[in-house]
Amino acid sequence: MPHPIRIGAKTLTPAEVVAIARDGAHVELADEARDRIIQTRGVIEALAADPHPHYGVSTGFGALATTFIAPERRRQLQASLIRSHAAGTGPEVETEVVRALQLLRLQTLASGRTGVRPVVAETYIAMLNAGITPIVREYGSLGCSGDLAPLAHIALAAMGEGDVRVASAGSGAEPVAASDALASAGIDPIVLEEKEGLALINGTDGMLGMLLLALHDLETLLTTADLAAAMSVESQLGTDAVFAADLMALRPQHGQAVSAAHLRAFLANSPIVASHRGPEDGRVQDAYSLRCSPQVHGAARDTMGHAAMIASRELASVVDNPVVTLDGRIESNGNFHGAPVAAVLDFLAISVADVASVSERRTDRALDPARNRGLPPFLAHEVGVDSGLMIAQYAAAGIVSELKRLAVPASVDSIPSSAMQEDHVSMGWAAARKLRRAIDGLTRVLAIEVITGSLALDLRAPIQPAPATGAVRDLVRTVAGGPGPDRFLSPEIEAVTELVRSGAVARVAKENAHE
């Protein structure tokens, strides 16, 4: 983006979150946010001077919430909180997820409801702009009191402890000490004061960040699924009549209507479809995987719509415990519980598995001479010598099997912690992590269907495909070969997967579609 995105002027949009987390857009603190932060910090400092205990300001945390901490020990308390909670383990989490995690916590700090000093927000901004990404580990969050361990790893790096990655060093560079990275960027490590440790780790930012990234990717993938279905319908000599707008209106499901409109547009002006349209076509009905594509894809679109609504509410939320209210009270609350986000993350994983499942079924039909209407077995060049796309379909089937396992909800699997104080948790982080893996799987399954559809369209020559499907076939041919003897397929699958992931397939399809 040409100008830094202002944090605290208004609620961030999902597109802004993606731009900062994935594309490295710069940020700055809005003046009004700085004013709110300063005002609320005065409330915390007054409570810190009070001889009566106030949770998170002059007490311990969690099961130690009633233990009064003397003023001279409170800096140690804050540092100890971060060090002890930075207890993640497992593989490193992706840079875009860590940046989203840090950004969304920054937005909450900018609300002026957490009680931190301006320097805390400014340090997070400086780290984001310098491309300093703390190393966060896969496991550690139960999704209640928010994403404690992942957020603690962020705060630890801001204190100049732990390890980070620096964007300027390149993707293959080794991690560096946070203290060295901060010094190189001219950033002073934070020394945390009262309340600030809690404010940095109590939030649903990790699961929300992954939800927003997932919704961004799924928007492209569902359009790609519609395109892949159009290629399958066309190359298998299916009918487009079942996608008619008046038929869709009989069942006014919004997502279904959108997908059907895509299918009509992608199949418009298709000589292949026209070649068998009319009374001479002896087929009564296409199989469900072809005929019901809008219904299956549309259900996923509607799930996305619900998830986007929950995400927009969470994005506009201030999640901290305790929180400083507008009238200056400091109150404990349960807003850190990730249940709303966890539930839609699980819901999306179910839809992802379903879309991938129907895609794989369409691919399988294209390879079966008993069902593909005149195409060779496995689309092989020389039947008996070549295997064609046989094992590509195996790969899709294996992924779909895994996606079904990933569709098992994480959010129903609460496990108590913190000496039974936190006796019900959301598991939202786990739901988000498995959704990311599921989206990667869907991307690959759709790529295999696009490869299959492209080859099947080639084999229908000299009859030509629709402008949209033909343009995608031509795009595929820039990275994957057409009909011919067997060759090493894995690099072609990876290349087409990248075309799907980048949005190139969906973009080319829409550019060449006809209403």
C-alpha cells in the first residue's frame, strides 16, 4: 500500500490485515490512539499506587490472582509472566501468522482499553515495520485466556529476549537473537510496567489472524472450484442446463446462486457444450459431482459468509483481561474465550473437506472410460503403456482422506488447565492450525482437477472449449505439458498448485468469462 496503515484510527479491515501480515505493508499509530493510550495509562498508574489489590496491576495472575505483589517486585512480575508463558514447542509458525498475531494485539493496545504505555504500541509498530518476526511455536495455546503462549513469544522478543527472524536477511537465513535484531533496527527493548504483561498476552489474535487469512484464501479457492467444475462438466460432456438462474431461484441459497452464476459464465459460448446440446443427447442426468457442484460449493460460500460475520465482530473487539472501561473502571471479564472464533474455524474445515471431496470425485470420473464419455482410460496417451493421470488422482484421494480427519472439530475437545481455574477452553488455535493445513490440501486437490480438466479438454479437439475454460487450459500449458507419453508429473502438479494458490487460475477465468 502506498501509505502506512494507521492503527487505532478505525477498525482494521480484513484486507488491511492481509496486506500487513502477508505483504509487509507498513503501519503507524494514529494520533487519537496515542491520546487514548495516555489517558488510560493514568488510570492504571493510579490503581498501582492504591494499597488495595487490583488484579493484573498489583496481584499475581490466574490461580495466583489474590496474591498481592509489592511495588518494587512488579517489573519482575511482568517479565516473569512473559518468560514463563513463552512456553511454545514444535515447528515454527509461518511468518504471516506471527505478523497477524502481533498486528491484532497492537490494534487492541491502540484501543486505549488495555492500560499500556504508548512505548509498548510503538515498539510493536517498529518491529512490524522492520520485518522482525518473533519465533512462535506450533503448540502452546488452548485458545483461552486467548492465545497466551504465542502472544508471550511476541512480547518476549519485544523485551529483547528469545529468537526472531528478520525479513531483510532472506527466507533461508538462520534465526537471530531478538536483542541483536532490535539493536540493528534501532529499537529499544521494552521494560514492562504494571498491567502491561497481561495486556500483551490476553487475546484471540492468533486464531483471528488465521481466520482472516483463511477467508481471504478461500474466496479465491471457491472461485477456482467453480472453474474446475466447469472444466469437468465441459470435458465430460455434461450439461449446463441444470445451472440455469431460474432453477437456482427455486432454492434461494445465496452461495449456490453465486457458484451457479460462475459456472454459467465459465461455460458460456462453449462449442463443446453446444456440440451435444439438444434431443440427440441421450443422457438424462449428470452425476451429482457434476450436477450438484453449485450446491456443494455454495454451501461452503455460505459457511464463509457466516465466518466472515464472526471475524468482523472479533476484529472490532477489545479483548483483554482485566480491561479498562470507558468510565475508568478496571474489570475482569471472559471476553478472551475463543469459542466464537473456534466454532467457525471448525465449520470452515468441514466445508473445505466437502469441496475437496466433490472435486476429487469429478477428477476420478474424468479418468474412468465407463463414465467419461469417450476419453481414454486415465487420459493416457498409449493405453497399456502409459498410466496417464492415474496416480495424480491417488494423490487427490489421499489428501481428501486427510481433510476428512482434519474436519473433526477441535472446539469440542476442551481440556482444563491452570489448577482448574481455566476449566473450559476453546482450542481455537488448534482449529486454526488444522484449517490452514486443510486449505493447503484443497489447493492441491483443485490443482489436480484443473490439470485433469485441461488434458481432457485437449483430448476433445478439434472441438474447442469455452473462452474461460480454454484460457485456463492455456495458462496451465505454460507450466504443464499437454497430451503425450508419460512424464514426471510432480513438478507440474506443484506448478499448477502455485497458479491456483496465487489466484492466477481464478483471475484468468474471470477475465475471460461471459455473462
